[in-house]
Amino acid sequence: MGTLNARIVPVTPFQQNCTILFDADEKVGVVVDPGGDVDRIVDELKNNAITVEAIWITHGHIDHAGGAMELKEALGVEILGPHEADSPLLANLENQGRRFGLTDPVRNCVPDRFLAEGETVSFGTHKFQVLHCPGHAPGHVVFYNQAARFAHVGDVLFRGSVGRTDLPGGDHAALISSIKNKLLPLGDDIGFLCGHGPGGRFGDERRTNPFLV
């Protein structure tokens, strides 16, 4: 099995962590949450000779999915995720873009396949379990790789914080339940990357995150 690696490409005025997950040996991977600045994402892929097998979306907010359709056309790959509960958000991305006054082109996103709890997605030899973790958004999913003890948590959990729940479809109680019942039981040693800011480890968040203690 090759080595799982990640490259972060900050995109959009929201400085969202578009993440390229890839096999360092085989140079195949996926793009997680291409919110915008698609040219920069494509350049990063070319500069590192990474072949993308799919686009994965954690949830339907503009800074995570706004560039997905453009990148799909540029790469000729499928869009997988999020959970179908985020379908209304994905259908409203262009309106969000106008509301925020974004100059980068934003397009409504139609995934090739929605994802559900318990499904598995993969690239190369790397398999990820899909965990449905609502709260920040109704259809938010997390991608968990048991072999690598790693999770991409999107905007569910941050270092020292949690996802905001004051946006449409947000539910703070559901968010905390998702973290405490779906993520933390995976183990204190699980490393994570998130949608904004630096990643961390579940154990550190369980012990010190003020929203969880």
C-alpha cells in the first residue's frame, strides 16, 4: 500500500482548505471540496503530477462546492457526495455567490452520486468510510481512513472549535452529537484535516476543545 498524502490549496475569499488527497507513490488521488479558484487547483495537480480519480464534497456550502462543476469539466471526473440532504444548498450556490458578491464564477452543483452513512469511497489502495455528520449542514459527510488513522472532517470540527450552526440547516445539538458519537469514538490517535485552519488529533480536541469538554 502506498503512502497517503495531502496537499492544501486555500481557495475563495473564505480561505477554505481545498484538499488534494493522493497516493505519494502512485500519484493518484481525489480533490476534496473545490470551492473555487479552479485554475490554482489544476496547477497544483499538474505541478505535482497527480492524476485525479474523483471530486469528493463534504457539504453544500459555497466555499466547498462552488467550483466543483468547473473542476469536473476540467478533469473529466465524477463528483461524489455530500449526503442528499444538502441537495437544496447545492442548487442554491449561484444565488449564494451573488449574495456574497463573489467575482469568481460559481455554479450550482449536481453530484454524480450522493453518499450515505456506511458507504466506502476510494482511490488507489486507499479506502475511506463515509460518515454522515449533520449539524453544520444537513448533508455533511466525513471521510475516514481506518488504515491511515486519518479523517477529513470538513467543517464539522476544527482545532479548538466546531462548525458554525447559524447558517440555513444548521443545528448545534446535532453537530455536537455528530462529533461525540461519530468522530471521537474512532480514537484519540486519529489525525484530521478540516475545511479551515490547521488540522489536529481527535484526542486533543476531546480533552481541550471548549465546545466539547
